[in-house]
Amino acid sequence: MVNLQEELNEQQELFEHYRFEVDKKQSLLRIDKYLGNRIENVSRNKIQNAAKAGNILVNGIPEKPSYKVKPCDVISIVLPHPPRELELIPQDIPINIVYEDDDVIVVNKEPDMVVHPGHGNYTGTLVNALMYHLKDLPLFQQGLVRPGLVHRIDKGTSGILVVAKTELALNRLAKQFFDRVTQRTYVALVWGNLENEEGTITGNIGRSIRERLKMQVFQDEEHGKHAVTHYKVIERLGYVNLVECRLETGRTHQIRVHMEYIGHPIFNDDRYGGDRILKGTTFSKYKQFVQNCFRLMPRPALHAKSLGFKHPVTGKPMFFDSALAPDMQAVVEKWQNYVVYRDTEE
């Protein structure tokens, strides 16, 4: 059975943006009350926390919760994605913590670990582990599905993830992701030999009309959301390439969809056609070699290598980098050895 928990989120980044143009006949009213009347399922406290973090702009200027809304004001607010109420179980699950302070925690996620619970998979996730590790913090005592999360990576993807430990940090990190001022790089092993050393893929991403568990590129914004991926070839390994991908936006399955779109699916990505032999020879030894690689790494060859952001409280630039997960590193080395062997044979 296919797990749906990672597939049913329309955005990889877990925040929402609202924009309001105040009516010409609007009487003076506190902005927290004005927004509370217009945004469903959000408390006044959440709105006030957003204002404290600088996430409420009136005519482009950050304002306090006590600001009085005036006719024709243009109001913009960024809120962390509204978590759903759910009884979650804190679990003592090992997690690889690469950095932690009073405001944030940075984790190097293992492959095949689901980030947040949902749709029949409520245990064994990163959130369950964090709720145990951070059980003394208010944000992780509320029984919410996504405490502290402002972005995520797919179940099969390994690598760096930042989680907020307080409401203030949560709001300020959400704003950074919304403003696209974070730096995120991934490493992927893809089928085929890319024509250029580097390039940019632009294509609106939305849920596939024919296969609801997949995303696809659309030519219009009616069905898809704007998405941009920059790539650069790291190493050419014959029938596959090792590439660095830099995200400008953060849509669900963005790199996986974009690489399939340009004809270079991620190696062993069963959702987007990379789990078949797409390039290479017809020799049985080669087929066996690829099958061995698939068994060694039974997931898409994608790793969230690095993440850069400003500390949500101090403003200090933070940057975290990680090595490839062992299974992906082993497959890359097999391809490197294969290329050497092939060249020797020739």
C-alpha cells in the first residue's frame, strides 16, 4: 500500500500567505481583530505572534497588533501552516542532531523517515521523535501535527532540516522561506548525460490530473504553482550524472518532477520513472549492475545537502552542510568504479 502522508501536502514549505485590500468604508479597527475576522481557524494569539515576528505588513511596513486598520490599507501576513489537532505519541527515536540552541534545532534526517504524521502513519516520524526530545517546550506539548516545521523533505530523501523550538522562531523562519532568502542545495543522481554543465528549470508544479499521487509540470498557473530549480553537474558517470540542485522555490517533489520534466529522472525514483534502466547497454552484466544499485539504495537518489538561513532571534547567518547518506554514497562509488572498469575494458 502506498503511504499518502507525504503526498497530500500541496506545498513543501509549511506556511500560508494572505493579502487583503481594506474596503474604502472600513472603520478604524485593531489589525489583530481585523485579521481574526477574515482568516479561518486562526487564533488572535497566532496573529499577535506573527506581528511580533514582523510577519504582518501594512502598505509594506511591519506593524504591531495594536495598529488600527484604515480604509484602502494593503495588508500582508505570513503564518506557519495551520497544524491540525491530533493526539500524537512522543517517541524515543534516535535522530541525528547537528545543531541546537534555545530557538532552533537542525537535524540530518535519515532516509525513509517520514517527517510528520498523517493519513495512517502516526508513529515513527521525525515529529514523534522531536516531541520526545523537546517535550518540555510549549510548542511541542500542544498535540499538533507539525510543531516547529516550516519546510519538509520527502520520506525517501535524506539530509538537513531546520525546526523551530518557539512560536517566535517559527514565525520568523516561515517568513524567510516565504521571502526565498534561505539557501538550499540538494545532490541528486540522475539518469542520462546532461547536455549543459549547468542550467535552470522553470515549470509550474501541481498535482497530476491522471495520477493523484504524482505531481507534474503545467504550462499555466491555473493548475500549477511557480517553481524554479537551478542545477549544476558535479560528476559525469557514464549513463548517470551526479548533480547539485539549488531550490529557488519549494514545491512538493520539486526536484524529482523537474528532473523528470527535462528527461533526466532521479535514479531509482519509482514515482517518476527512475526505477527502470533508462540509459546504457543491453549486456546482462550491466543490467545486473543496475539492479544491484537499486537493491543497495531502495529509494530515490536525492539528498538535502545544505541549508543556509538567518538565525530567527540573533539574525546571525547560519549554514549547515552534510555528507551523502551511506547508501547513496555507496551507489555513487559503484558508478565511479563502473566507469573506470568500462574505460579499462574499452
